[in-house]
Amino acid sequence: MIIVMEAQSTPQDIQAICQKLETMSLESHVINGVTQSVIGVIGEITDELCETANLWPKVEKALRVGKPYKLVSRECQPSGSIVQVGSLAIGKDKVVIAGPCAVETEDQMLQTAKAVKSAGANMLRGGAFKPRTSPYAFQGLKVKGLELLAEAGKAYDLPVVTEVVDPRDVEVVAQYADMLQIGARNMQNFSLLQEVGQTRKPVLLKRGLSSTVQEWLMAAEYIMAGGNSQVVLCERGIRTFEPWTRNTLDVSAIALAKEVSHLPVLADPSHASGKRSLVEPLAKAALAVGADGLIIEVHPNPDKALSDGPQSLDFAEFATFMQHLQLIKGA
């Protein structure tokens, strides 16, 4: 069940409802929107309870939610959520997150931060903990990488996002990052989802390589059920039979997720394509179906990148890419 509070409800009004629910052995999760707050209620819900809740003070309406994902459903927040990362309002403003797949050196990160900020990006990415298919591939600089990423972000006033791969590392990554990323390979790492659910850091949740949209939304539900409502979804391509691209960007999933969920949705055309020549057309397709922003891999010298060079744009290519996006921004 979801309880939509009246716009003028105070925190005390909301707390009173939550306490009432607690006496009924029901679990409550408050989602604060721009104009209204919603309480997600989990437990044994009856039609009678729903009718009764509609009569409680400051309650605008109470509705039963039949979907397995409840807190992320569009019914829970019809107007759509806005996730604040620093001064960025994801879900309200179109955002472009840019940076290298992996943090390599201080110079690389400072150069990249300067270049992407100049081109118009409003957030910096970079991997410090790198889960790779091969155990012999570059695995990231770990805490040193976090330090370099945070330094570059601070130098050019860019919030930073980076992946966390182990529940034991959530606390340390949260010390450096403005947003925590859950990568595709960890989308159903439920221990990790529960751990980031305990933080109040915004979370970027990438769709798994072979996951359905419902499985993706249920992963988000894990995070929100832990008390963290600051979740952004990211479509990064799924595994299909097509060998010419690294993955297949599922633009229908972007539109569908926007329809059935209130969470903002970004697209990662870099990982979806695996080819820098395809990044721009896929980015345009994602924006055309309603994506709230993009995450793009950018490197000073892609041919020498320690990770994902073939799909990374250099600085000149990224600047041109951003200019082309401006042409379709209002479309």
C-alpha cells in the first residue's frame, strides 16, 4: 500500500502515520517528493486497512499496489522522483556524466575533469574498484583511485560517481564519492544492495547483462526498502545474439522503466556499443525515448587506456558530441 500525504503535511504529521502503522506491525518507508511525501507500506495489507487509511488526518489518498515492486512503482510517486547529487537534480535536469572507465593517474583525471567540464558535462565518473571479466586485467587503484577521483572532481567543481563492488567497501567509497554506482555484474548482489540501502548517498543502479526490466526494478526495490530513496536507474545494454556490438542498448527498457517507475533513468551508450563510433547515435536514441541523462566514457588517449579504450571518446570527440546533443536538446 502507498499513502500519499497532503501537500501541506508536516514531518510530524508523517511521523504520526508511521507510528500508527508500526502499532499494526507494518513497515513504513517515507519518500519525500518535491511537493508531496509518500509513505510506502509493506506487510499484510487488506482492503479494509486501505479504506481506513484514507480517513487518517493529512492523508490525501491510500492505494494498494499489486506489483511486486512497490516503492519504485509509478503509483508511489506519480510525478516522478528527483535525485539530488550536489547541485544536480537528476530527473529534473538532463545530466551528462563523463570520465574514464578507470582512474589511472592524477594527470589523467585532472585533464579529463577539465575537458569534460569545459565541454558541458556536469558530473565526473571514474572506476577505482574494477570488476573485470579476466582476473589478470587491470583491477583499479582502489583507495588511491578514490582519492584521485575526488581530487579532480573538487578541482573542477564536479560531483563524482564511482562503482562499489563489495559490501565491505561501501563506507570507504561513500567517503569520497557523491554517488555510488552498482555495476551490471552486481545488480543482483543483494548483500551489496542492502548495504547501500543503509546509506543516504544517491545510488546509480545499472541493469544486469541479462536481467529483465522487472528484475532491475526489484534490485532498486532492495535499495529503497533499506531506507535509501535516492536511486537512479541506468540502462547499459543487455547481452543478445548480436556479436558486432558489445551489448544491445534496450531503448524500449528506458521508455518502459519511465512508464512503470518514478525513478530517473540514464543511459550508458559507451558500454552498450563497445564502439566509439556508435556512442553518439545511441545517446540520441536514448534521449529520444525519455532518458534523463547519459554516462559517457572519455579518456585523454583512448588507444592507451587500461580499460575500455575502444568505446571511449577523446576530448575533441566528446566536445563535438556535446555540441551535437545541444542541437536536439529541445526536441
